[in-house]
Amino acid sequence: IPYMSSKKNIELFTKMGILSATEVISRTEIMIENYCKTLKIEARTMCDMAKTEILPAIYAYSGELAAGVKTKTDIGVSCRSESEILKKLSASGDDIYDSLVKLDEATDNMKNFKDNRVLCEYCRDVLLPLMEQLRSAADGAEAYVAEKYRPYASYGELLYGI
């Protein structure tokens, strides 16, 4: 988006009678502002989903698994598979939480930018990778959370459920 208002592009738009230089600059600034606002909304939504839906689902299911592991251990029955899944769920929960904290901080940091072009680069270089990190962590946990605990449809359900 920022390159739309480069000198060569402004010359092209004005030469072809499409937009004046002022219009190109204005449209570029509006597009940058919309991009940054949209990413901020998406990042905040991801954080809210992780806090209020995904992590509680992991905690609920891992709590049930932990209780089952304890019961089986107390009576001397093997529970290796449940223990392994519980470890993976706990690690996934930690990954999601760590990613959530970083994304939350990065989103809060957006208010410190006065220049929208610098903010645009920050969104591209910092916010988007953190959003991808959180999404990836949540996707990893999805494979281990029982269906009745999942707050959202899985990818498989979305692709093949129609």
C-alpha cells in the first residue's frame, strides 16, 4: 500500500488522468489507516477468542484428563496415553498463552505510533507474525481437545461437513 504513492506511481496516475497527486496520497493514507485498524480488530478478536473460548476449553478437557489419570494411577491401571495427551495439551495451552500475551502487548503498543506508515510496517513485521504464531498454537491444540470441549468447528468439520 505505501508504494502506491511513490513518485513513479503518482506520475502514472496523473499522466493518465486517473487521480491527482493529492488524491493518490489521500487514498494511500486512507488505505494504510484501514489496513492498520483492520489488523488491530483482528488481533483483538483473536486474543478474545483465545482468552474466552480456546484456553478454557483446553483447561476443562485437561482437568477431566488429569482426574482420570489420577484415578487410574490410584488404582494401579495404565494411563500412559492419557498422560501423554495431557502433557501435549498442557504444552499447547502454555504456547497459546505465551502467544496471546505477546500479541496482546503488540496490539496495545500500536497506540504509541504517530506515523501511520511506520505503524503499517509494524503491523506487517510484528503483528501479523504474532497472529500467525497464536493461530498455529491453537491449531496444534485442536488435535488433542475432545470434540465436546471444542468451542469452534475443526477444519475437517468445516471442509467435509457440508
